[in-house]
Amino acid sequence: MNHPDLAGIVLARHQVDDPEHQQFMAARLAERDLPPGLAAVIVLLDLRGTAVLTQELWTIPPTATTVFRPRHSLIFDPDGASDCTVVTTFTFPTDRDAAAWTDLLAEALRSHPAEGLLAQRLSTHGDSVLNCSDWTAPAAHQAFIENTPDTAAWHRVSNYPGLTHGPGARCRVYRPGEF
């Protein structure tokens, strides 16, 4: 997702009834033709089998209502293999708070990177933040959640005034023909 000409990211969540429908929906989303300006579509399968998420990477301003603008992209292990992508949204009282929180999170990650974290991408849309992280495995993400570093930087991130945790999902990247 380190595209130098990236103008915006559009996130969509498609609810499904079961893993079979999830595979069908993912295949349809992955196989569609891309219009001009849409550089790529990353199709993600929720590990619970209840949703398909897409991240559309646009090189021209997309027409969607909610377009996240890339703010921080941190790579901790460029050669690591990701078995889990976590997609989470957060909201804040103001646009400034959203931007400030992403800066604090990037600072905390640089000073105390999480074991098993391969990459972290933070994007903003007004008072909202899109947080996408690639992990070696779901267990690595769970271990981090259960043992967040006890540092001043992480305390500022966790206790930021007005922080509201939105929906999140542990996913894996859809790869055609896997099943």
C-alpha cells in the first residue's frame, strides 16, 4: 500500500451469511474490472466468515463519500509473511484529534514495535481513522492486545481524550483458488 500516487482509500464491508458465500463474494469483488484511477482492490476475508472487506486504492480522487487519506505507513519487516490483516476504525471529537492520534500511534510503534507486526498503515478522513496492520498470525495480534507495552507513549495512545473504537476485523487476504 506504499503507492506514491495514492489519492485516497475507500473501505467497504460486505456482510455475508457463511464462509461459502464469503468465498463467492470475494471472488466476484476480486475479478471485477478496475475503472481508470483505481490502482488496486485488496479483498480481505473476515476470519469469522461473516464479512468481506475491500480496500480500494485510488490514484485519482474517488467519488465515494468516505475517502481516507494516507497519513503514516510503517514497515517493520518487509520480508515477513502476513497471515492476518487487522482493519479497525476509530473516531475522535475533531479532525485535529484524529491526525494527532495517528501521529502518537506512529511514534509509539516506532519506539516500541510489536512482536509479529509486519506493517502499519494509518489513514484519516475528517475525525475518523482507518488503521490497517499486517501481522504474522492472529495470535501475534491477540498477544499484543493482551500485553500492550506499558510505556508513556502507549498510555497516551490508549487514553487519548475522546477516542471511540469503531468496528474492527481480523482478516486474511483473499487469494483466488485457495480453496
